[in-house]
Amino acid sequence: MPSDLFDMTGKIAYITGGTKGIGRAIANAFVDHGASIVLTGRSGQDAELVAAEINERVGRDAAVGLAADLADRATLIASYDAAVRRFGRVDVLVCNAAAHAAVFGSAAASDAEEYSRLMEWNIVNNAALINHAAVAMKERRDGVILVTSSSSGIDPAYSVLPYGTSKAGLSFFVRGLAGELAPYNVRVNAIAPGLTLSDKLQERMRENPQFVDGLLGGVPLRRFIAPREIAAGMVFLASEGGKAITGKTIVMEAGEQGALVGPPPEN
């Protein structure tokens, strides 16, 4: 008899940044495990197209696409409320959307505005959405909140220190909030991906393949992580299989890499 540990049938999930990369993989994985989902993207048209592709693939009306921009706190929360009106509730919130670094280099290469942008989008706006969603979850005494963090928020990595700092703050928030929500049977966890073959990483590979190859040399498994592998971790945390876990950031980085705090050696 198949295990029901990872069955998400009947669950409603809301996934930010769900049109590509890790977010799209999470959307597909949740639907494949029985959930119905709302996925968002900055472009509502793109979100609707991805949702339509998922529905066609699985042969049911499992996905809805909505516009939501992590940079705009008010419309982000309004989009979440639209999902609640559509389905009646949200069982699983996945905060996957993120502000990425605009500058790659030393910490001093980013100006104060860049630091402010990363902290506001990745910490403040995600925290606002999470706190908003938690109200109804506490009332129902049931819910799951998941966050996509980053291994650079665990171990400092040269060239993305401001970004990593914002992700470290988000993971700290996850740890603290989990304690507050545990008495209400609401679990809060994060996954910190390492070098995942996302659209952003592929863009960096095109811009500077030598730098990325150098990073890959420090990965024990000597390979990139597939977005679907991160999605598998999210399914675990969202389902019965992960029911004993809260307040944790699970690092999925293809092996312990240690701190990468200095610039890569010159050839």
C-alpha cells in the first residue's frame, strides 16, 4: 500500500515566485502530490500561463496563477487574500520569491540602497505576508509556513554577502516565529539551497562561467542541485512526513562547503 506520508490531497498552497526555477518546481511537486495551488509571479499573465500548463499536464484544475510582487507589500497581501477568497483557506504558505543581488563583488561594492532593498524585500515583506497568513492558521490551529532561504545565509559567501545577510535574517525569523506558533499547531521551516540550477544561476554562468566553475569546485558532490530536488524537500516539510519539524532551516547544498568568505584565487 503506498505511503501517505507525502500525500497533499485536499491541501491548498500559496506559492510566491512560482513561475520559474525553484518556485515552479515546488508548484509542480505540490500538484503531483495532490494539492491545489495558487502560484504567483510579477507578471499575472506569466503566472496564468504556468498554471494552465500545470493543469493541462495533470488533467485537473489544480493551479491558479495570480500577479504578486514581493517589492509591493500591499499587493502581495492582496493577492494572498484573493487566493483565500478563491479556495476558502490556505493550508501551506510558501515564501519562495526573493530579491536577488544586483551587484556581485565585495560587501563594499553594494551601496546602502542595495542593502535596504534586500532587507526590505527578503525580510520585511516576507515577514508581513507570513504574519498576515498566520492569523487564520492560528484560528484553525493548523497550517504550514515554508520559506526558501539560501546556503549563503548560513555560511558567508564572497560576492553575495548583502544577499546572504538578508537570507540569514529571514532564517532567524523562521526560527523565532516557529516557537510562537507551535502552540497553535502551525509549523514554520525553511530550506536553504546551495548552487541550484535556477534561471539566475544560469544567467551568472553565461556572464562569468569561470567564477561559477570555481564555486562548483568547492561542492563535495561536484554538481548543481536541480530545482525539483529543493521542491522534494518542500513536499516533505509540507506533508505528514515533516510533521515533527518546526523552526528549522534545512540546508540542501550537495555537501558541506564551509565558509567561502574570500574572493576566488587568481589563475
